[in-house]
Amino acid sequence: MARDINLLHPDLQPKARKLIEMAAQNGYEIIITQTLRTKAEQDELYAQGRTKPGNIVTNAKYPQSLHCWGVAFDIAVVIGGKANWDARHYDKIGPLGESLGLVWGGRWRNFIDRPHFELPGYKWSNLQKQYGNPANFIRSWKEEKPVAEIPKWKYEVMDEAVAAGLIMPNIHKPDEGVDKAFVLAVALNLLKIVKKLMGGK
């Protein structure tokens, strides 16, 4: 099974690394045991406890596991150089992952999976409808997004706003989103200009 964090979705990679760091800060050594799964790997896991010896470890056929889509990973707690599967340890790690915005399998009701973490908002069925298969989805991560050209009039508006004293020069850009602080800054500067025109201080 793949253990390489670099095989995960770009949004998941830093969260996986941060979880390892946070676990260490809380006295736990953890390792990533599974990241992206191939069809052969998922098929083999599904066969365990069914057509092959062992306990059932998954109810997901390929590509019904989010591991197949690169948006999930599993961990193991390491104690004394060996993987330890005591649920109490994972109940400490799980909330750390949740604090990073991850979905923790320890919260699931039907199939509790304490070592499992995944990105929120993803369903394999929706991914399959949109991309067809995991390969297409993974390919989409690496596609460069076209940079939209900024119209000239936006620069002109920004220059006029600076000249009018509504915004500070070299701070705001014409392609950035508008947030509350920006709106408040413009409103406050506008009030100052109005007061000045009315002879106030």
C-alpha cells in the first residue's frame, strides 16, 4: 500500500504532515500507513474476509473508497517501534485531525475506522459522475488554471480611488477579493472626505 503523502490531493498533503506534527506535540508518534490506493490494492482489501483469509477491513469496492481518489489517508500509532492499535490512542489523535478540518473515521456509526482521515465534502459517487475515474480526477490536480486577464478599467478605478483618498496606494490590487476590512476602510476614508468638505475635523 502506498504511504507517500505526496500522492495525496494537494489540499490534504499539508494536513497530513500537520497531524503528524500535532500528534508528536501531544506525545504520540504516528506514521502514515496508506494514502492513494490502486484498483488492485482496493480489490485485495475488499477480498479480505470474503474470498481471502482475515477479517473484513473495508466495505468499499473500487473505486468506492476515497483512498482510490487520493483524498483520504490512514495512520498508525507507533509505540516501542511497533504499530499499536489500542483504540484509546486513536481517540486522542482523532480530534486533532478534526481540528485541522478533516473528517475522522472514528465518528462513523456503521463502520468505525479510527485510523482513517479524509478531506470533507467529497463523495466517491459524485467524483465518479464528474471525472469518470480516479485517474482523471488526479490529473485535474496538476492542470494549470488559466490566469484571468485583469481589464484595464479596473486599474483605472483603483488609481482614481487612490487619488480620491478612498484606499491606500500599493496595498489593494484589482484582482483581489473584497473583504469586510476593505469595505470598512473605504467607508471610513469616505467619511473623512465628507467631513473635510463640510468643514469638520
